[in-house]
Amino acid sequence: MDLSSINHSYSGTLSYIFNNFKGERNFSEVVTEAKQAGYTEPEPRDDLSVTDVARKVIILARESGLKFELSDIPVQSLVPEQLRASTSAEEFMQQLPQFDQGWAKKRQVAEDSGEVLRYVGVVDAVNRKGKVELGSYEKDHPFAQPSGSDNIISFTTLRYKEQPLIVRGPGAGAQVTAGGIFSDILRLASYLGAPS
């Protein structure tokens, strides 16, 4: 197989959160900001559970010829265990600040090593595995470069082994979502036989 791996930060919401979780900012503050900007789902746990990222790993794996199911992908949820049963998004957001200190420690460990935190999905075609996890990346790594809600995806192949092929662009927000929906509508219309 020509493909070795696909690594991606393919959630505009998580990109926004980790691109802005720096300095002295609290994790809960950045999540609140992302929610107010319309980057998160109305229920932020939907994004922080990272199931969406796991689904994207499955899609990329299947498009690469691998047979993955959701149960095959280890997922490191960003929702604290104690908050998974919160009754509402408001209750979750009110309780999230109590976990800011733990997030600050993770960020500090990364910063002490000259790195930044990023949430990434991985398709390892060689070992036929996938995973979704929080990782630390050196500041000159391509995954450390995006800003705002940019998505980034890296393809390592036989041709792009020493320098993986990188694709980067906007990943969240009203315009990106509207463009994606419009594209889907056009594709569906074409499939159903609408004149072009």
C-alpha cells in the first residue's frame, strides 16, 4: 500500500480550542469562547467527547481501504468523567472550570518541552490501526502552526515519506458549514438526476 499514515486535526472546534488554549487562559474560558462564537455544538460535550473525530478516522481509513468500526478506535475523551452525566449543557459549562487546573498542568508540561497540545486522529495504514488522542507537538511541527479553527491533515505515503503532504484550511464556523451543506445538496441533486 502506498499510504503509510494519515494524521489529522480535523475538528474545527477542537482546533479552535487548542489553538487558543495558551498563555494564562483557562481551558473552560476557551471552551466558553468557542461556544459563544458558534464553533461548538449547542451541547459542547458533543465536541469534547471527540466521537466526531473518531468517525472521521473511520471515514479516512475506509477510503484508504481499511475496515474500521467505531469500536476499533481508542478514544481519549476530553469530557471529565465526573461531568459526563451532567443534565444540561449549562450545568456542564458551570462545572467545567473546576478542571482548569488539571488542564493548566497538561499545558505546562507541553510548554516546558517547547511543545503545544493538539487533539489528533491517526490512521496507521501500515499497522492497520487508528486512534484519537491528545498529543504534544514541537512548535515547528505543522500541527502546531494552524490558527483559529483551521483543520490540518498530513498524508505520509511512499512519495511523501520524508516530507508528508499537508492540507490546511478553515474547519468551523457558519460560512464553512454552509458551504459544506450547499455542496452536499448539489451532490444529492446531481445523484437524483437534477440538470446541471
